Amino acid sequence: MALAAVLTPAFAAPAPQEAEAAQAGASQPASDEHHVKDLDRVMVTARPIPTTAEDLALPIEVLAGDRLDAAKSNSIGETVAKLPGVQSSYFGPGVGRPIIRGFDGARVQVLSDGLSSGDVSTVSVDHAVTIEPFLANQIEVLKGPATLLYGSGAIGGAVNVVDGRIPEARTEQPLQGRAELRAGSVNDEKTGMLRLDGTAGNLVFHFDGMHRETGDYDIPGYAESRRHMAEEGETPDPATRGTLDNSAVRTTSGALGVTWVGDRGFLGVGYSMFNTRYGVPGHEHEHGDDDHGHEGEEAEAGHEEEGGVHIVMDQRRSEVRGGLDDLGPFASLRVKLAHTDYTHTEYEGEVPGTVFDNDSTEGRIELAHKPWAGWNGAFGLQWAQRKFDAEGDEAFVPPSKSRDVGLFWIGDREFGPVKLELGARHDRNRVDVDDAAIAIGRDARDRDFGTTSLSAAARWNVAEGFHVSLGLDRAQRSPTAEELYSQGTHVATGSVEIGDAQLDRETADRAELGFHWHSGPFKLGASIYHVRYSDFIYLADTGVEEHDGPLRVWTQGDARFNGAEAQMDWNFADNDSGSWTVHVFGDIVRGKLSGGGTRTLEVSVPHGDHTHDYGIELARSGNLPRMAPARVGGELRWERGPIRASLGAVRYAQADRVAEHEEETPGYTLVDAHLAWHRDTAAGNGWEVFLDGSNLLDKEARAHTSFLKDVAPLPGRGVSGGVRIFF
């Protein structure tokens, strides 16, 4: 109510620069979305200062229009996985988090229109992100530290999904929207989606809904790799060939938003839900004699009733957003507030096991100022609190409360042909742990951290269509609750996971050099970067086998990351035969510990009322685990009149630079194709039919970044098709 009282007297239509951003981004008319051609010119909404991707010195990629339609997948990770420098984790088709330049998990923030998704996908690799990519207008990937904008959890980058669920501007038509129906062969997919946006006087409304059902997906051979079967002494069962059991997914998502838009601002509210049920393929719980309190024949009977492990996740989210423009020396004020209730239950067959609850509230204020001494800029305040609880025999992270507060400023100024971007941010992060939930022999003290991040980037326009950029960053991240307090069997990874309550914050110093050349139909861009980490936090495999699996410990050490990426687009022909474009990209990253010698860790593994104590030696040098492999890919695109088509392939190199106790992963090539026929009506509406093919060579592919790589390959050959309607 206080927010409404402040904003109501001066409601407004957005300022000109905001209107431009809205048309190119979240509030772009649905009927025009498929016409986006030059993604470099799309407005980036992740920054409080309206800017296009082309004009930024910091590295960023944008997916929108036709490219986004072709890339959309079940998970946000798979949707952005073909962008240079970006790959996806994989824990079955229901779970895929973005990996940006080798960084994933708690180092990559996934956002819904600038606010955290509110899930617990960083706690465990089998937890899905609660954002539905099929409902996105555009997706922005910030490569490199995004801590200035989004805090400690974005030290490796951020992915901002722009869905416009709370409108910020009037629509061009009284009612507009889009709908899509599709079906797929590899997993018997059936997906339906509807989005409506409309304006009635000063009220603007939004509605969307999506439902997807898939079955177990097809694979080229057996679920288990030859190496895994040999190690386990198993013989392939012909009856299991060709299908990955327990890989079905069912997802429902929807939202309703209403906004009052006036002459100088807006105030909107929204409510959304996300519900999904997905299997965890290749994943069966193994129980000891005393698991779950069963004994003897009762245990055997109970285990016979258990089937594959599946997860039921439900999230409800309420949001308020408001804005004012032209406030004297300030250009705009934006306020965002979201409250999220999240529940995640793991089932063995029909028996509920561990339950994860997450109650979070996040707020954000952005105050953009008019040019001060030639500097455009914005101040920001962000705060968040999270209450996390896990109950059940396999809750490996104790209940905790987290509180974060951050204050930042970013700005830019042009000095002739050079544009300079600067920024600074300071955060206070606190984690309070439930002492009673900590096992015997564990340190349960609460932790409080301060993190400071600084950034400087320059973009030099050397000549028409050619610029060079240089970026320097210093970013810090505080450890998460799971890194500090993990203390037991982590069933998702089949391991025993032990945290370290003494972990310190980590610091990353990054330098990046890049260039971009655009001449007529030809575009070429490339960059190289180096990241020097102090006290890098990682999950190390100790080589010790506990009864529930290998023992892994959270620890830290100095590390170095070196990488490069490049992409080229060449529209080499545009004539009566159509418009022909070739797209080529490649990326590589290497992550290594940079210390010397070894260190000894004293580790206590809880077992009821006693512990198993180990003295473990860990190397301070060598490769980091599960690093994304190098890739090279290409695509030939053709468009003529209402028809567009493409044929592409991506080669993933063999992952042979592996960490201690980690196995190599063979390389593989994935081939895909897309075909669409679009028609516009005299009334300005449109529709298109499409046909997409994936893994057309039906090759066995195992993602090196996945804990399931030896028991769950990627899907085999698949064809999907359907119809999209724009109105």
C-alpha cells in the first residue's frame, strides 16, 4: 500500500527510451516477435540503463524472435546451450541449468525479469529451474561477472528471462498474443501454450498458460555406458535397449498480471505458478540394512514396492512492480518485489521421501539518473531473504536462513570514439543454520560475509562497424549454505557430501579482450579471457568410498580459468533463390587449480550417533572436475518469402583433461534441422507451421558436465512439429 501511495499520483506512459526498450523487449507486440532480425540491436532489459547489446562493452548474448523459437527446449539450460560460451548441465530432460564459460551452480544467477527465480536449483543438481522458456519473449545471457547487478550469486554470469508477466507499457492493439501447439517423436511430447496481452484504458493485462507432457525418451543404445557396465560386471539386457526409463516429464505453468499505466509511470501486480513432475533417469536408491528404519523382511518388502525416483515440484510467486519517469535530476525509478513459496518432494515409487521447502522474498530498487558531468548511470538497492528447510532421511543440507543486502552504482560515458563503463557494489550476506539439525561432530556456527565487486570496461570504435573492447573486473562471492553445511548422503549424485563451515569468500579477477567487426552482410566477433580465482570453492572427489558412495568434500584453493570464443555470420547470397546465411561458432575453456603440493583435510562423516573420521590429502593443482568441453559448430540458414530453413551441427570434443578420480568422456556430434512456413493475414495477424529435427544422426551423446553421464545419455533422433499463431 505504501508503494501504491507513492506511485499513484504520477502514473505515466514510459519515457521515450523506456518505450523503445519495451517495444524491443518484454512488451514487444506478439505479432512482431518473429520478425526480429538483428539481435545486436535488441534492447537489453537486464541493465537499468536502456542499452542495446551492440552498444555494450560487457559480453552479452540475446535470444529473441525466430532464433528463440528454434532454440526453445524443456529447460532454460538447453535453450541457451548453443550460444558461444554457454552450455547446459544435465540431470535428465527435466533439469538443465546454464553453464557460462565453465561456471555453473551457485555462480550463475537465473532471473525472471531481473529478479531471482526463487527456487533451490543451486542446492542440488537434480533440482530444476522454475522458469519456463516457452513463455519467454527474449533471453539475455550476461557472460562474465554480473555481480554488480545481481550480487554474489552471479560471479560467473547471469541469464535473464524476459517474459513481461507484469506489463510496463500499453500494447499496440487492444488484444494481442500468441499460441503454440507441438508434438514430438523422441519422447511422445505434447505441448500447448497460450499468451494474451491487452489494454483497456489505463489498464494493461497479461495472461499466459503452458502444459507439457512427455514420456520416456528414445536413446540410440543402452542407458549405461560400456565403461560403466564393464566396471560393474554387467551384461547388456536387450530388453532395455532404445529407451531411457524414468525420463518422463509433466509441466504446467501459468501467470496473470495487471498494470495501471499513466502519463509518467506504472504500477502492476502479478501471480504465477509452476508445477512439474519429472523422473530422475538411471537413479535408484541403494539402501543399507538400516535405511529408513526397515529391518529384515520389512525392509525387503518396502524396497520391492519402491520404483524409480521422481520429483514433484510446486512454486507460487506473487510480484509487485512499479515505475516513475522524469523525477527532476533522475530519469526513472523502478521498484520490484517478489515473494515465492517453493516445495520440492522426492518420491521413491509412490513413497514420499525428502521434502525441500524454500520461502523467499526479494526486493530491488533502481534509480537511473540523468547525465551528471557526462555520465549516465543508475543507483541500485537489492535485498533478499530465504528460509530453507529440508526434512527426510536424505536431507543432506540442514535448515537455514539467508539474508542478503547489496548497494550498487553503474554508469557509462563516451569520450569521443571510446565508451567507458564503470560500476561498484557492496553486499552483506548472512547464513544462520539450525544448530539442532547438525550431526554430531560438526561445526554449526552462523556465518556473516561482506563482498565487494568492481568493474571497468571500455569500448573503442576504431572504425565504422569495427570496435574493440577491454574489460577488467574484481568480483567476490560468499559461500552458500550447502557448501558450508552439507553433511550426508546426497542421493542425486550417488555420493556422500561434506561441507566446510570454515570456508571463506572467493575472489575472482577477470580480464577480457574482444573485438566485433560488422561490414555489410558479414559479422565477426571473438574474445579471449583470463580469470584468476583466490579461494575458489569446489566439490572435490577424495577417492574414499563410503557405504553410500564416493566421499566428496567442499573445499577451496586458488584456480585459473582461460578461455576463448568466436562466432561469424555471413549472408553470402541474397537473390531470387533466397537469402543464404552461414553461422559458425566455437568456444573453449580450461579450469585448473593453481597451487602446488597437497593439503590434508580432517573430515568427519556422520553415521547416527558416531562418525567416521578421515585424514584426506588433496592436490592443490590439476584440472577442475566436470569442465565444459570445447566445441565448434555451424549452421546454414535459408529464407525465401514465407519459408525459412536451417541445417546445423555441433561437435563436442573429447573431455580428456579431467580431474583426479574423474573419467574421460568421448566426444560426439549433434546434427539438427529446422523448417518453418509463415503466413501473415490482411488483418495483421500471422501463423506458421514448423518442423524441427534433433540429433538426426542418432548418435550416442553423454554430457561431460553431468553426474549422470554414464547412466543417462542425451536423447536420440527426434522430430517435432506444430503450429504457432500470432495475433
